[in-house]
Amino acid sequence: MSTTTIRIEDELKARVAVAAKRAGKTAHAFILDAISQTVEQVELDNAFNAIADQRWANLQSTGKTVPWEDAKAYLAARARSEPARKPAARKRTV
């Protein structure tokens, strides 16, 4: 394990100490958790954006998509635990 030094303003350091104490953690553990959560969120965001880019490229190349009204009806039925047939993608009309 390596050591990394960070410099933070005194006011933020005091806020971290108070928040860590309320969370029942040391300031060190609190900071590590914050860094870990931020890294996880960035990784999730990047994965989400990669999927969105892939789907956008697929839509651009095929021109096929599911109309929002069809998708909305499908999702609403699923949310009510009703059986629902997945809507078929079709060429979009502009």
C-alpha cells in the first residue's frame, strides 16, 4: 500500500472531521470512503455513457428505434407486474 498526501483547506478539514465523527469513522476512513465512492461513480458513469454511445451508433447505422409511446406502455405494464410483449424496433420517421 502506498501513501498519498493531499492538501485541503482548514475549513474543509474541520468539516471532514465533524462528518467523520458523526459517521463513527476516523477522518482517514471517511476520506478513503469518499474517494472510493467517487471513483465508483465515475466508473459507473463511464460504463453508462459507453452503452449510450453504442446504442446511439446502432440507431444511427440501422435507423431502427422503439417509439417512446410503445416503450412507455411496455414499461408501465411491467411495473404493474402485467405480462407485456417487448415492442419491436422499426425505422424511425423524422
